[in-house]
Amino acid sequence: MSRDSLKTLLHPFDAGMLSVPGVGGRVLFLGAEPGFRLPEGFSAELTAVQGFRPFFRALQSAGYRVAPRAEGTDYTLALVLCGRHRGENEARIAEAVQRVSPGGLVMVAGAKGDGIASLRKRVAALAALDGQEPKYHGLVFWFRRPAEPAELVSALRAGNEGDLVEGRFHTMPGMFSHDRVDVGSRLLAENLPGDLSGAAADFCAGWGYLAAEAARRFPAIRAIDLYDADFEAVEAAKRNLADLGRPARFFWHDLASEPVAERYDAVVMNPPFHQGRAADPGIGQDLIRAAGRALKKGGRLFLVANRPLPYEDTLRADFADWWEITRNGGFKVLAARR
């Protein structure tokens, strides 16, 4: 529904409900996704913020100025595209309030199915709304930064500052499994073979659990590289593995479309299989192929997946050998040799 939400967000300009940002304006677009169409007459300076690497690259290719994190202040307008994670949405709105000028406009939109109505109610209890409009299966609402925004920002950030998983892993709302160790990742970590050694990589590393566990359990791993498409997850992994005790490198990387330069003795992986709400096994299959290309001859891949996902044919086609290590009620752990 993100394409609909993009249209919802910009609808007040198209409908003449709000003036289109003109020359001299500075617009910050938090959560920007590719595929939006700026309203006719839009001539303000636009900075898009997107930490998901495939979207970041698509926005760059479309010619937009884009950054993985927001920077700067005194924007005249902030656009906030909301997703499914309430904590992340509230944090984005707080960021927008902090970065617009006093009296600057903040516009927020999302899909009805993602809880935008309850988010509007939450914000309306904290700040007076200037307007709202349902459109394209979603809702857009807008308000102006108050002269003293500290109380509003504090309320929006409350409870969204981050989690500490198992007393050692720092995470933030919006990251995969931000409030606990994923069951599949734990199953994979517990079933890795005892002879792992050499150069290793964690593909789709998230905030670093698998890499940390592999390094802790197998001292013969001399170095480990972490790859993920989520910028904030990579930054969290840097913090979580700061005391690893051996070399580690961190790559904000789209494994499905950006080649990996290094070659590894072992790759561990818990690949995603969703794009938005829709399941897409092709994502995991592409990542398995990427792992195969990144392994040395004889190198091994270890991955966990939901039991119904059809990864075996990909392993059979791209590796010299593959086998199943274990499975439980929901997951299977697979291995393959290059």
C-alpha cells in the first residue's frame, strides 16, 4: 500500500488544500520511497531520507537528493510517510518536528491498514491539527510545529528510544525483530557446526545477533563481515559488536543487486521473504545465489527459513551439495557447499 500512501501524502497539494512548496522552500521527506510524483509547480529544495538500501538507490537513480539519516534544521516543510511500525512512525514525526522551523508544517500519511487513524488520534492529543483528509485507502493529516516543541517531541519519543535485547543487543523500533532474538536466528545459531573457521560473513545481519553468536561460539573464525540493507540496523550492529575481539566490518548493502567483493569460507544467513505485506520467496532465492557467488570453492552456506519456503531447488542448482541440518515446527536449517 506504500504507493497509495505516497499519493495520499501529496493529495492536499494536488487538491489545492495546501500551497505547493515554491522557490526558497526546504522540504524534508522522512521515509521517502521511490515512485512518488511531486505536485505541479513544486520548486522547493527536497531532501529525501531513506535507510533501506534498495529504496535509497532507486531514489538516487531518479535524481533526488537522498540520505540514510536526516540532517540539518530549519526546513519549511516535513513530509512523513508512515509504515507498519508505530514506534518508528512516532519517532519519525518527532524527528520532523525537531527539524522544521518554528511554525513549519509537518504532514503525515499512511495506510488505514497500518494504523494511521490511531496515530492521527495520538498526535491530535498532543498538538492541534490544521487539517486531515482520507484518500487512496489512507489518511493524511498535518499540523504546525509549536513554538516550544520539547514536550511534543518528548511524548512522541517516549518508549521509542530503543530496546536492549537479552541485556546486550541495542535495537530500535522498525528493525527486524527489534524486541527479541528471532526464533529462526536462534535455531540457526544453535545448529551451526563446530568446525567453522576462517573468513565468515553474516548476510542480512540485522542488528548483529548471528554474527555475534558465531564469533562467540567459534574462535577459529578469524574475521567476520556483516551485510544488511537497513542502515540503522547496520549502525546498531557496529555498536553491538564493538567488543567482538576480532576484526569485523559492516556493509550497508543491497545483496540482491550490489555485488560482494570479498570471498568467504562460510556465510550464515536468515534471509527475508517479504516485500511489505506480500510474501516473496524470490527475495530469499536471490540472496542464496548472492551467497553462492561470495563463497570460496568449498565454502559453506548455513541458512534458516520458514519450512514452506522453496529454497531447496535454488541450493541444488547453485551449489555442489546441500543438506538439511534440522527442522522444528516452524523452521528448517539448511546447509550447502560451493
